[in-house]
Amino acid sequence: MVQEMVKDGATEALKKCLSSRMEFGTAGLRAAMGPGTSCMNDLTIIQTTQGFCCYLEQSFGDLKERGVVIGYDARAHPPSGGGSKRFASLAAAVFISRGVPVHLFSDITPTPFVPFAVSHLGLCAGIMVTASHNPKQDNGYKVYWENGAQIVSPHDKGISKAIEENLKPWPESWNTEEASKSSLMKDPYEEIHTQYFKAIQTHCHHREINKSSEVKIVHTSVHGVGHAFVQSAFKAFDLHPPYAVEEQKDPDPEFPTVKYPNPEEGEGVLTLSFALADRVGASVVLANDPDADRLAMAEKQQNGQWRVFTGNELGALLGWWIFRCWKEQNSDAAAVKNLYMLSSTVSSKILRAIALKEGFHFEETLTGFKWMGNRAKDLLDQGKMVLFAFEEAIGYMCSPSVLDKDGVSAAAIAGEMVSYLATENISVSQQLTVIFFVRYGYHLSKNSYFICHDQTVIRSLFDRLRNSGGQKNSYPTDCGAFSISTVRDLTTGYDSNQPDKKAVLPTSSSSQMITFTFSNGGVATMRTSGTEPKIKYYTELCAAPGNSDVTHLKKELDDLVDAIIENFFEPEKNKLQPKPE
């Protein structure tokens, strides 16, 4: 492809491919498949794996005894010849060439199978080749540490340095054929499949209800890997198999029926699911993203319209349900003190409200499951019980056997919750109302994003907020008609609410993130995405239980969001593209 570009005199395209190298961060790699150092291809996969292998050799004296696991999704890019399976086999060849045992899955798997395998098999690390819900041309390289959680700093910097020191391919790194015959190569597929579904069965609490349930559920895997695994998860819970969306159930790297293969985008991705549900008389739709680590849910309302639950709403429902099931099994009142739930700082504070009322512990982490997974492991090692963790981007960790978001176990647990509610003659939407109004207080959130490809614009937008009114290190005291009570800046480490003005959560100067708390109780966070050209915003307004004036609350939140967009984002001035409808 590079030769074709040279022949065609495509200078700009050549610059784009060759002028920079993909940066290895805590999320690993995420980029388009194609030629050059800025893209995912055979060479950059080999270089990355050589660096990672050397870093693991430095970190573990027993790497050659324990080994690593490698999984992959169904992505492929015919123009460049790249694809997840090919990249996984090259990564395996690199490790085999250094005498490291490799557990390479023989077929596509959901992302959660890799962290599960790391923990279950006691391995040093795991690699998952996936770009999750990104556009079809992208791929990624996600890394797990020996504790079964995604890597956090300083591992990313150490791996990045080792990659730079090992850019020249080792002779055997290309030899996938030879590696596949090596005695060091193992296939963990059958064992992990069996053990994973055995592990998640401990979270099935209403088997008899599941067996007799008449609730009909539709499931879509959005052309990804999830179909067979969610069918198996339902079977493990004795739930009737969900109706599969025929056009989307088989893996297809072209994602032909959707504009974006991301259930978080809502109704557009679920059109075929709603049509099938209407045909078969199903009341609930479940959707995984293409690597099946996220879960979305929708329910048909009495007026015939479909309601797609936000990530925060499904987090509230699953948090309520998982605690309720735990409470049914545990009569010892003191045991609740050993329980923990976690969520990311940009997610709804609903778990905090549930924890306060029910007596268990709640902790907030930075955005992303790398933080929640690592914190959960710390707590588990201290003998604590981590019941649930979630982030608003439809990510749910419902079982400590996977220290990452897992859309497969979450689908089965949601299926059981729906079946139980049906026996009580309560819809999912009605139960959400009970959680918000009757028990724990209304938590209304509104999240979205703007697209911006220009780093200079992004920097100046956040710098303006840090230097309000032209004064250095001075933040705004109001936003339109709304007065600001506290500011936390996790890029600089400033928190006006702390006595020493220093933030408690870890800070990172390489990403932008500012949280404003308003006098009316509203909270708004603005941050950049680590994997996409987006500036995201997350807002929430809470009211005490029994406050039924939702219309007023919604209007106040809408007005607050409008003020933030107009005064802080300034989309016209900064030429920001709104989220596509």
C-alpha cells in the first residue's frame, strides 16, 4: 500500500501513515488498520509485542513457566490484509520465539474471557486484539496485568519505552506457522468456556423463576462476537434463549446494518432489534457491543414506544438487583459492612445513595474500568466483597471473576432481573421509578459529546476555563444563570473543596478533565476521550426520595446543560461538531 501511495504521489496520505507512531497508553493501542507506523498492521503489532514481551521478562522471573493469554475479535481489513486473528497469531509468534508459553484462543471470544483466563490460569498477562465499538477500519491491542485487571501507570510508560527499544523485528517474530506447531502453544478455549459459565452461575439466584418465565427477550450482538456466548449465558441461568436478530447475529467486520457499531448510540443501532421484538411480542431488548464487554437494554412502554435505558439507569437497576439478591442470601446484618460497590467519577451517584441507605461501602474511581478493576482487586485481596462496579458508558462488572466490564454475564443477570420483575407484575421502567422516587432519590443525568479533531482547539477550550476572565489559575464562578460552588481539575490536581486544594483522585496531565459542582446540587464534568476525537460532558441533578416534580428537575437540568454548552464549549466559535443523531 505504501508503494502504491509513492507511485500515486499521495504525499499527505504518506505523511499521515509514516510521520508519527501510535502511542501505547493504559488502554494499549487503538488506531486504524493500514500501512505505516501510525496504523495497526503486522509490523506495528510485532514491534508492540516485542516491547511488551521484554517488559514482562523484566517484570516476572517466572514468565517462561506461567505464560500469557491472547484473544481476538472478528475484525478484518481486506485492503491492508490486517485483522484481529492475524494480529493475535503474530503476537503469539513473538512470545513463542522467546520461550514463553502462549494460551491463544482458537476462535473469536468476548473481551471478558481474556481477563478471566489471566486470573483463572494464573498467567503473567493477557492481550485482547479488539477495537470494541470503534468504526470498522479500526483495531486495538488491550493489555491485562497478572492481577486480571487492565494495566495502569507506570506499566504503560515502561511498555512504551520497551517498544521503542525493540523496533527491529526479531527473525522468528514473523513465523506464525512455526509458532502454531510449538509445544508452548496451547488453546484455552474449551477450558475457559466451561469455567467462565460455571463461575457466573454463582450469580444466578432465581433458577426456578427463570425456568418458568414467559418473558420474551431479544438480543443483538451488532455483528460482533456476542451471540453464541449470550445464548450460553442464558442457558447457564436456565433462562429461555433470547431471540437473536438474524441480520446481526453472525460476526461481520463490515458492520453492514449500522452506521456505528455502538449500542451506546441508542435507537439507531437497535432498529432491527425493535422490529424483531414487535414481531415476536418481546418486551425487552438486550444489546452487546462488538466485543461483548458492554450491555445496553431497552423496554417497550405501554404506549408502544421503546425506552432505551441510559448507562446510568441500567447501572441503578443492576446495582439494586445485585444487592437485593445478596441480601436475600445473607441474614447476618453485620456482613453488609464487608460489601463494596464502585463506579467511575463521571457516572451517576446512585450507588452512593443506595450504599448510604443500605449500609455498605461505595467508592468512586477515575473514569475507566482499569481503575475500577485494580481497586476491586485491592479490596478483594483485603478480604472484602466487591458486589458490583459500573460506568455510565454501559459497562458493568457483575462478578469478581472478571475484573473488567463484562456484557455477557451482565446480559444473563439482566435477563434474570427482568424475569423476576415479571412475576411481581412490574416493568423494568416501573422498578426504576421505585428505585429513584421511593427508595434512594431521583438521579437525573444527561450526557453527550462534541467531536473535535483539533488538539489546539481542545487545549484552548480547557485553558480558557482554567484562566477565567484572563486570570491565571482562576476558574469560573458561574455558568450563565447557574452559580458554581466547587471545581475539581484532575488534569492539574486542583480541588477547591479540599482543605489543601489538592484532588484526592489521581491526576493525569495528559488528559483533560474538569468537574464543576453547582449551588443547585448539579454536577457537570467535561473531559477528553482517550480513544476517540471527542470532548464529552456528563451532568447529573439529584433530588431526595419522594420529590415527584420530575418535570421541574428535567427542565433545570436541560437549562444547566444549555448553559454549559453555550458558555463553556462555545461550539460555534470552536467549530465543534455535535453528536450525530
